[in-house]
Amino acid sequence: MSEGDADPLAIALVSEVLAVEGMIRSRLSRALPKGMELSHFVVLNHLYLSPRERSPIQLAHLSNVTKGAMTNTLNKLEVLGYVHIRPDWDDGRRKWVSLSDRGRNVREEAVRAIAPIFEGLLSALGLERIRSALPLFRDLRRALD
């Protein structure tokens, strides 16, 4: 491949990734339970999959958002009773976040609501094609990190 071929190829890759990202966000947002935002689901899902508490900055990094945006999301989730936020007993400047039982239940409700989207993707693309594409997307994410 010549140097001149790299630019159109990179632009095509990024264009496809952005188009897919927008479509997935739109479909997931429409399918989530009423009042739940995609950012809420992302945080609840991280906490569900993690066996331990997370700090707001860890959650911000995992979600690729600013600390301020994560603080806003966590405040909303705490008001809804979906998360518990407690001070760090050793460092008063830090906080720790964990999933409440109510948060676990609403996360499971959200997973049921979005499951048809994933089932449709599996049906349309096939398990093996999706499995074979994952390493490329993981490498792309690592290269951008």
C-alpha cells in the first residue's frame, strides 16, 4: 500500500466507526427504560460487572468522560437510589461508588430491554463474524488510548 492509500483508508475506517457508534447509541437510547439515559446504563453496567467499589475518576476513565460529567451522572443515579456513594475513610477527598439493589434491578431491566438489539445483530452478522471482528476493535481502542 502506498502512503497515499493510507489517508482514504483511515478516513473510511473512522467514518464507519462513527456511523456505527451513532446508530448503536440511538437504538440503545430508544430501547432503554423510560427516564434512563445511556450514560446511566454504562455506569450501572460497569458497577454490575465489577466486584468492588469504584471511584468517580475510575468510572469517568472507564466511560471516557470528564470527572465533572461523571459527577453529574453519579448525582442523578444517587438521587434515583441506583448507587451508593460514600466517603473514603482514609482520604476524605475521595469517594467510592457501589451499585444498590435498586440499581442492580434497573440494570437488569435495561439489559432485557436492549437484548433484542443484540439478538438482531447476532442474527444479521453471525456469531463468528462478530467474534472475529472484536480483536480489531480492541486493538483500535488501545491504539487510541
